[in-house]
Amino acid sequence: MHRFPMAAAALAVGLCAAESHAQRLTSRSLDLPNGRLLVSFALEAAPPQTQFTLSIGGGNRILASAPALVATDSRGFARAVVTFGGTLPQCPPESFLVSFTSGSTVLTRELLLQCTAGKVHSSFPDYVQLAGAFCNPAASASNHLQIQRSLDLDGDGRYGDLEIEAVAGTPDRLDFPNEVQQDVNACSAGPGVYQPGSATRDVAWATDNRVVNTCSGSCNFTTQTNFLQDMAFVPSFPGGGPALLSTSDSFDTVIVLRDANNDGRISNAEFATYFDPKALVNNENYSPDGVTLDPSAVNRSYWISDKTGTTASQTNVGLYRLSDTNADGVIGAGEFVASWTGTSGVVVVETQNIDHSEFEGLHCDSTGAVYLNSSSAGTIFRWVDSSNDGIAQTGEVTNWLTYNTASALTQSADFTNAALNFPSFTGFRFSMNLIESISGLGSGGRELVFVGTDEITAITRGSIFRCDDQNGDGDVNDAGEITLFVRGNQVNDPLGAPPVNQSGLDVIGLDFDGDGNVSNREVCVYVASPNGGPIPTTGFTFVDLANWRYRDIDGDGTALTTPDEAVRVAIDPTGHFNRGLELVSRAELGGFRSNFYSRSGLVTVTPASCTSSNGQYLTIDFSRDKNEDGTQGTPFYGNQRFEFVVEGCLTGQGPLAGIFIGPVLPFQIPIPPCTLGVDISNFITLPLGGGLATPDANGLAEIPFGIPNLAILEGLTIGVQAFQVDVTTLTLILGEVAEVRVF
């Protein structure tokens, strides 16, 4: 075990930042049966034939085992395997810094790990996101509508082992050529079907299996998931297990989605109607816009809708409180209250009658206070139900934040302070739709609230605001209570696609320093950002849906200055506009089985040890599927589209690169100048695996690996070794040995 002081770790980070972007340290992981975590590190484009010292800083209850020295080959490539094991069945998050050092060259990778039930795993939360929510106009649609779940396995905070590539002359690790076209059916007459892997396996937790784009026309609202606007995670739903609540514009309802059979996906049979206002209130079009859980009450949530049509009555739209008092998982008669609608009475704030028909954002904080963004007023109102009757009344509703600088209501002193360079909002705005909070933080341990814009114009540019009621008067309109936490176009993005729009938001506290408390500096803000496109009234031309994480490390109230964190943590090439992003800690997952969403864990266990006259090496630990949705790169049984990518092949040598598949040998067999690490006496041939491929101009060979749909393969670990035949010297070049867990 090797450690160094965390003061040195901070120095290492600074040195790493100064290194060339061509040098790269990446990581992959695999869960071991004994609860340990094996993380395979790849050092690339480093000085060739150089010895590096491997050091691991941090940790207390989790111990790391690793080699002390690692040497690069003639191409500056090296591998190292680190095993993390817990000393206690349960332990809080612990931060590690893995460093490869040679002289002034220091490359680092930060991990955050913890123990749960004797298992070491990442401390970063899973996130569940609603992708492709808009579908009308057709140009705004995603290629398919789905609810996804993503996990970080190796503790580096990146989902799907995302690698940032913006280096000329190197393979594009974010998206192989035509990957998106392969992932999604091409345009065809009528709706297509999105079922990667096999004809019976869906990738997303929930999907309507329809291609909804300009090829197939706009949504026809024939399924419950055609048009989802918002969602909320429920850790404990009546009947057992966690669930998702989501608004369905298709049916004007709130639906509940639950993985009741614990198979890792949510099928149509596992959708149920939670609240149906058409049946309980009035048969009309409600256009639901938001749903949120009340953490201060049992089985209580809130729901908003904003219109009944261009000429229809607005009487029944607005805010509803939903209380499942009999805990049957359905809101029935007597279990809902029209909290703020045309039937609940006029609410007056600062002598102004507040319009109940244009609520676009909804949130409930840890005390049960409800925040509602009124797009017509340009104000976020805060309602505290002091009478406990479920009905918003004059005197209970306050002006929490007015960002409309032309409003008749008391305006935020910060938004009207030109020196702060805040965006200037005037007139009708639906911008502040995204509201999330974390309790026990901020000045004096109060609720710390983040709000974000969901439109893209010159005045917003992906802004997120950090709100702290420092004087405790129930609003954040006073000077110094709001900071511009992030402005998307100020993020330095190596891919040239800064997060200039926010379409999903959530916040979580992570105990990075392991002191048992979460400070302001340990608050992580996650957002979904469609990169590019006009505002959501004219259709969209989005490129990719990216997920970002922001962190105010220096504690100045923003995530805009060094050493603050603004990092892309995932990319989804098929789900564009997003209307929901929920963070889920491992402790809350319950019956939400990870299944193939937990990723493959294709990791190197034996680095390549063969060097030909050309300085050749082979590797198989390579990121293929950038959004990690199971279409490539995840070896679940029945996935006929999984494939290995062999890197570092000789080019121009014909179709002579491939993989051996079999048990990993307990010792290596020398076959000069290489070593054999896989038992090929029982070599598995096609169609199960193996075969040959032609390397491309980058030295990459793609090897198909169709995994049979056999349940006996689940949990199986297999060994794989890359190889190539140099036809000029008739030399067998053996590469790295990796282990793959089939889910």
C-alpha cells in the first residue's frame, strides 16, 4: 500500500494541470466477488520507456493495494491495477488521489469511494434523467423518448467512463463514426423502434419505443410516455420499493413507474396512473408541467398544470396537493386538494393578484415549503401552509425571488445591481423553471437553493443562481443573497460545446473530506444541458445532451473561478431535450437493480508485455459507447451488438487482429517476444466470440462479440487477450489480458 500526504496531492493536481493534454490517465473498474473494487488505470502518451512511481493518497477505512513502480513502453503506454478493499462493512465516503510521477511529470486521477454492506463502490450518486421530453413541434424531439439511469463505477465521477478528447491525431473516444446512426434506427415510414441489443431488450428504464423526429412527424400522444414533462424520485413508495413519479402530457396525468419485478427495467406493465385530474376534477386538457415530492410529509406530493387550451377556462389549472392517505399508491377522491387554482380563491402578494395559470417550475424544500415559478410575473413565490389546510392563501405566499426587473413586485436587489452582471429579465419569462435545494447548508445552516434558466438567449446563456436567505426573512431579494453560480458560456469546454442551456437540475452533498459533515464546498450541482439550438418555442436543433457537475471548491458562492469544478460527466447522443434530472444515492436505490446499467467492468488485469521490432502493443480496455446505454460496450447476455475494440494494431497488415477468449491463466506462458495470459486450449470461436478484423488507419480493430441470450452467463467472468500477426515477420503479437463480467 502506498500513500502520500494530501498536501502533496494538491501539488500534484497543480502539476497535472500544467501537463500536455496529449498525456492521459484513465480508469475502468470491475466489482470483485469479495466486495473489493479493482480499478485498472491506463497511462497514455507519456514519456516512453520511463519509470513512474505510483502513489495513492487519502483513505482511512478503505485500503488500496498497488504496484510501487510502473514503466511505460516504447509508445509511452502503461497499465496499473489498483485494488480497493474496505476494513469495515460500512464506511463514509473517502477521497483518493492516484498519482503517476516521474520527475516533474505528474498525472492524477481523483476517486471518491465508500463501503456499503461490505462492498466498495463509488460515492458519486446515480442519476436518473428524462431525455427527449419535448415532441411538438417535431423539430424539438429527441430521436426517442426515455428515462435513463446512469452509474459511476470506478469512483471518478464520470458516468460511462467518459473521456474528453480534443487532441488532433488521436481517436475520437466520445463518438465513433456513425455510432449514433447505428444506435438509432434510420428514418422510415411511420414510427421506428429503438431496441438495441436484441429484439426483446430495451436500453432505457422506460421508453415508448418510437422514433419521434422530423422523419416520423410529431407526437400523436398514443402512449403514456410520449410527452413527459417532469419527474420526482420517491425513495419509499406505498407497496414497497422506490419509484418515479412523472407528469404525462400525453394523458394529462401523473404516472408512477416502478421496477416491481427487479429486472432492471420498467416495462409498460409497470406504469400506473397515480393522479388523473380528468376523472377526479374535470375532463379537460391540463398540460401538466411539474411534480415534486414533499420530504416533510408521508406520501405527499405536489403537481402543477398551466393551461387548458387557448380559449378554454383556466379555472382548474394551477397547484394541487396530492396525499395518498390510504397508502394504496393511487390518488383517489378526497386525497387531493386544489391548493392554488381558480377554485381556491385569489392570492394577493404585495397588493398584486397573482395569476395561478402560468406556473412553470415547482419544488418543495426540506421544511415542506413550496416554491413556484410564475412565468407571467417573473417571480418565484414561496408558500408555507401555516393553516395546514392545503390551500394557498393571502399571507401564506411570499415573493421569494423576483428576477423580472420590470415587475411591479419587489425586485431582487442583486438582479437590479448592474455591477453583478446578472442577466436582465423583463416581461413574460418562463426561465426559472429549474429549482432544487439542499438543507442544512448556507449561512446559518439554512436551505441552500439553486435555480436555473431553461432557455438559451443572449441574456441567460445557461445561468444557474445560488440563493441563500442570509437574513432569514423568507426571501432572497435582499442584496448579497444571490450569486451567479454558473454562466454556461463562461465554462472553458475543450470540445467547444459549453453548457449554454440548462434543461435539468439537481443538487447533492458529498462528504469529500470524510469528516462526517457536508460543507458548502462539498455541494455538487448536476445539470443536463442540450448543446445549442434556439429557445423552446421554435423547435430544436440540439447536438448532444450533456450532463455537467459544478462545485464551489473555494467557497465564494460561484463555480466560476479556480479551483472550482465545472466538468462534463456524461454525454447522451440520442436523448436531447431534458425535463427531469434526479440524483439517487446508493442507500436509496432499494429494488432498483442496476442490471446492465452498471456497465461492464471491462478492465485490464495483465498489461501488455510484448514488444515487437516496431514497438507494438495491443490493448482491449477501450471506451466504445459514449453514453454507455448498452448498445455497445456492455456485455449483458443477449447483447448481439457488443464488441471489443483492439487498440494499437499495426496498420496495412491485413485482417489479422483479433482476441482470444478463455479462462485467465494463473501464470503467463512466454511465447517470445510475448506472453500468453489466456488459456486458449478451450478457445471459444465465432459466433460466441473471437474472430479477426482489419485494423483501420488509427490502428483500431473492432471485434464483434455476440453474447448468447443464456441466463447461465449472467455473472460470468471471462478472460480476453488481444493479438495480432505481423505478416512481415510472421510474429504473433500478444497484447493485454482483461476480465469481463457478463451481466
